[in-house]
Amino acid sequence: MTRTVEVANPSTHFAAGGKPVTTSDRENGNLTAVVGQRTPTADGKGQLVFFWHGTKFLGWDAVTETDSIRGITAGPGYFTVTYTHYAAQDPECCASLPPVTITYAWQDNDGFVPSGQVPHHGGPVRVKLLP
């Protein structure tokens, strides 16, 4: 996770922000998702979901950070991620819109297909994976 950095500030990386969630891939393997938290952080904002198939890192839920992830649940072959959802004028403390829930369905070694788009607040903060 520490190889994931902000494009504009490569000294900012990510660390696990909670316990990994693991489920079956519906074959003979496992899928894992974990919330990654930007670090350093003063406000706890700046999160991504990291996905693995077995020990192979697959990628993130998006190439830009979201402010806050409320939780991840799982079932065979999928993860459900609930995101805090802000209106454009909302301050960082106080999201006024209902949470957004996206299901990431495993497509038999082709990766995950999301059921929607990750909500963002303010300008997008892009991330990249260092070699």
C-alpha cells in the first residue's frame, strides 16, 4: 500500500485504515479489500479501496481519492463499499447527502466491475503506483 502515492505529492502514501475484508472468488481463491488511508493526514480524509486476488494486487476503486469510506462488506464474488457523500457546498465536517453504496462484482479473473461511480468532494486528488 505504501507504493501508492499522490501524483502531486509523492511523499504522501497510503496505509491500511482498517481490517482487510476477504471473501471467496467463487472458484478456489480469495478476494481481499481494505480501506487505504492517506498518510500523513491531519483530518482523516483521503481514502481508497485496495483490491487483491490471492496475493496479486489488482488496483483501487478509483484513481482519485474519496474523502471518507464508511465501510466494506462482502459476499461470494463481490464487495459492497459505502462512501460518505458531500454536496458541493458542504464543509469537510458535514456531508449532507445520503451515503453512496457501490458493489464491486468479480468477473472471473478480469477484475471488478463497479455498479456506480465513487463520489468526490472538491478537486480530484490523483494517485499512482510507484515501481
